[in-house]
Amino acid sequence: MKIIKSLVAVLIICLMVVLVVGCGTASTTSTATTKNVKVTRGTISNTVTGTAQLSLAKTQNLSFDMDGTVANVEVEASQTVTKGQELVTLDTSAWEDQITTLQQALTSAQRNLSAKQSALTTAQRTVTTKQLAEQQAELNLQTAQQNLANIADVNTAQDAVDAAQLQLDIATANMKVDLATNPGSASNWAQSVSSYQTALAQAKANLKSVIAGTSSTVSSATDLQLASAQLTITQDQQAITDAKNAIADAQTAVINAQLDIDDATTSVTKAQKNLDEVKAESPIITAPFDGFITKINVSGGDDILKGKVALTIADPNQFEINFAVSETDIYSIKVGQSASVSVDALSGETFAAKITAIAPTATISSGVVSYQVTAEITSLIPITTTSTKPGNSTAGSPASGTALPSGVIPSGLPSGTALPSGITSSGLPSVTPSATANGTTGSAVTTATTAAAATLKEGLTATVTVTLQQVTNALIVANRAITTSGGKSTVQVVNGTTTETRVVTTGLSDSTNTEITSGLSEGEIVLLKSSSTSSSSSSSSSLGGGGIGGPGGLIP
């Protein structure tokens, strides 16, 4: 029994050795490879991209600017309409009645204004009449006064007053002259002037008594003339006073008439404004531009309030994309900047666009800060690669199934490598043509085609590309060909069977290539480093599972 157990133990040990040796080994090997790449010219760009859904750029909610009842809805959702086409109408009976009422109010206000203007004219004429009456009363007074003065006794008394006044004036003048040369004669002249003043006062008193009819020298006939003349003068003076008062009243009437005109004018203006406002509140909604109806919110018979959206119209030819731009790139984006838009559903077609808006506030999602930017497509004519011209590097690859021209090789193959007969470019990397006879290279030129405008739809997934920097006809090499250390960039230049480390100055870079501004020339060959990883394994046959007996090995 012990011998059997020993044999079993030996057998187990042998099986374990076989399993260890026979389970196989696996190894991973990293192999560095290189290839020669020619320095070419091409276009290099620094871009910002964003992906979002297309939305209609020009939509407008349409509403009535008056209350009413919907009479007819002339269109259906998704229907194409033209500018000026009637879309929805209201019952116009109440609107027309309102216009009639307001028109009548305007007419009444205009008539009232005309009446007030006539009243003003009348008041102004009254002022003129009263002014003429005042002038006549003043003339009458002057005549009465003249008649009074022409009475003989009055005339004689007046002559006495005039003579006394003349003597006084002469004496006063002579006194002033004599006093200037002989001041001592002042007392003599003072006595003389005083006597003339007394004589004048007596003459005036006599005239006054004659006019009043109290003088003893006046006859009864003269008294009658005087009384009549005095009465006429008094009446004329009263007429002048009455005329002045009438003029004041007439002028007040003119002022009041002008105020009435101002009020009437205001009423006319208000009535006209009310009428114009109601007339401007059209009971018909028309299309403001060519487009299609996206939504209808009303039906015939509905009562609708002013300002409530009745339907929505959109322009099917104007699209925009609202996409997110990171905080590190947002300051590179400007309103008015050119962009391009590609649509996933339209492979190979790109559309011109421009930046129309940048959100002033940020959107934060999961701690990531971004800003919404709006790009509007400016033309529905796709931009595609249409021709080649010398001077730049080729953009794009030949179509599948197309044989490459003589001398043209896929990018990444060693220089001088020719494709076997019948092999096409399908699935190969982008093509880099060799130098032509004049030393230039072919390049694809991006231009707008003459094809009809594409039909875009709201909601399609689109990608916006904004070119921040671009250099054309630049010397470019792959990023993997450049080594940067200590602030210096170098490349390995292949010269036949040897290589040279050369310092270069770099410019704009993208994810693939870098612009070389000095240190290299077009056509030179540089060494492009790449690495490949391979795995190998070796094994001998085994019994599978985790060993004899399955996982965990043999259980004795």
C-alpha cells in the first residue's frame, strides 16, 4: 500500500512538471519602426468644432392685434405660403361697426372745431368794431371840446389865459438871463414873476367860471351853449369808456374762442388717432415672408384675444446651429466669423456659415464650463472639392475603385514605391502626389458647386467648424517627425544612407501636422518614427481546463 501511494505521488509530480512545461508562454514585443516621408506643401488649420442639431433660424409667431372671433383658417400645418398670403381672418362685423362709430365721432369733432373757428373769427371782428367805436368816441369828444372853445365868452376867457401864460413865460425867461449876469436883481424879478403868476391864475379861474356858467359876465344864451357843449363832452367821454370796456370784453372772447379751438383740435386729433388705431388693427393675419406653417393654434369660431399666438411660420431655407464651445476656445470665436457646417445625413457636403451670436452667460454641466454659440448657414449650395490646381497639397483621397496615377503613392509608403498593377486606392491613406516637372504639387481646391441648393431639415445632426488660424502653401511635416527638447525642435533628415539631425522652427500645428517656417526645404526627406506592438505565444498540447481534473488540478 505504501508503494502504491509513493507511485501515485511520483505520478502527480511528473504530471505537474508536464503541465508547467506544456502550458505555453506568451510575450509582448514593442518594435520601433521608421519610414521616410517627403516634406510637402499644403494647408494647415487650427479649428474649433461643435456638434448639435439644425434648427430653423427664422421663425415668427403670428397673432391678431385685436380681440375677435375667428372666421376662417385659410391654411394647414406644414403648408407652404408666400409673403402677403392671407392665413387667418376674424369676423369683421364688430370691427366695421367700431370703425363707423369712430368715424362719426371724428366727423362730430371736426364740425365742433369748425364752429369754434367761426366763433373766434366773430370775436376778432367784434374787437375790431369796438376799437372803431372807441376811435369815433374820441373824435366826438374832440369835436365837442372844440365847439365849447368856439363859444365867444369862452374864447375870450381862453385868450386871456393864453396872454397871461405868454407874459409869465417871457418874464421867467428874462429873469433867468438877467440872473446869470446880475444876481443882485433876483428880488426884482421875483416880484414881477409872482404878479404874472397871479394874473394867470385869475385868467384860468375866469375861464373855468365861464365854462361852468357861473361867471357874471356870461349871458343866458351863452350859458345854454355852454351846458350843451359840456353835456356832449361828458357823453363822448362816457362813450370812450364804454368802447374801451367793450374792446376788453371782445378780446377776452377772442382768448376764450382760441381755447375752445385748442380743445376742439385736441378732440379731432384724439378721434383721428382712435380711428387710425382701429383701422390698423387688421382682422387678417398675412404671411410676413415666404415660408411654411409650423403650428396652428386656432380654429374657426374661436374667440381670440389680442396678442395670442394664432399660428407660427418659418423660413425653410434658413438654418442655424446652437453648439457648445469650451471656455478655453470661446475668446477665439467672434460674431461675424466665417464657419462651415457639415450634416451627417448628407455625406461629403459642407455649407458656408457665419457666427451670429455668442451667449453672454456660461452653461455648466458636470463641472464643465461652455458657452452656447450660434452659427447660421448662409447658403444652401454645398461647398465641395471640385478641381485641382498646382501649389498646395492634395486634400482628400481618390474614390474607391480608382487606380492611382503613375508616380502617385499613398501617404506613408516609402518614396518610390509603386502600386502593383490593378491595385486601387480604396481603403488606403490619403494620397500625396510626387513633384511634377515644374516642382509643384497638385492640390484640391474647395469651391461652391453649381448644383441646386440642398434640402435641409430641422433636427439633423450637424457639425460646425470654425477656422481660427490657417496657413496655405506651408511646408508641413507630420508631428511624429518632430522631436522637441530643451526648447528646440529637431527632425531627422535623410541624406541617402545617412541621417542628419536638424534644428527647425515650427509654426502652426494641428492634430496631425506642423508647419515648418525654417530649417527644411520642400522635397527633403525626413524620418517619421512610429511604433508597432506584437504579441507571440508558444504552447504545447494540454488537457485544457485548469489542468488535469479541471480547475484547481487533480484531487487525489
